[in-house]
Amino acid sequence: MPNGETNLFSKLVLIGALIGVGQLLVGQEPISIRLFIGRVILGSAVSLISGIALIHFSDLPELALIGIACMLGIAGHTAVEAAVQHWLKRNKDKAS
């Protein structure tokens, strides 16, 4: 990866991690290390999905890509977490 792409990658990961921590801090559940690490990983991973926009819009400005990452980090993180919890609950009910 050229240096410019590595720098953008780092920014997107950091943005997602900060969004995950922010959502954890404003949430109602008690903060645990497991929850903290999980939210940071989910936020980082989901915000990186914004890079897909570069496939269709190769000349997309970096600021626009960061905006997409923020949107996905907030909305996408919640959707991914809800889907995983639903899947885990469904599989737990089947096993019982």
C-alpha cells in the first residue's frame, strides 16, 4: 500500500474506533473491557467499508470518504451489532 493509502486507512480505523468508544460511553449498559474492545473492533471494521465507495467513485475526495466512514460507523455499527445479537439468540434458541 502506498503511504497515502496507509494514512487514509489509519484515519478510517481511528474514526471507527472513536465512534465505537463514543457509543459505548453514551450507552446504558455497564462498560466492560470485553464490550469496549468489541465496540472498537466493530466501529473500525464497519467504517472501513466506506472504502468500497472508491471502487465506483475513484476520484472521491478524502473528506467525503471520511464522512461516509462516520455515517457507516454510527449507523452500520448499530445494525451489525443488532444482526449479530439476533443471530446469536436464534442459534442459542435452536440449541436449547
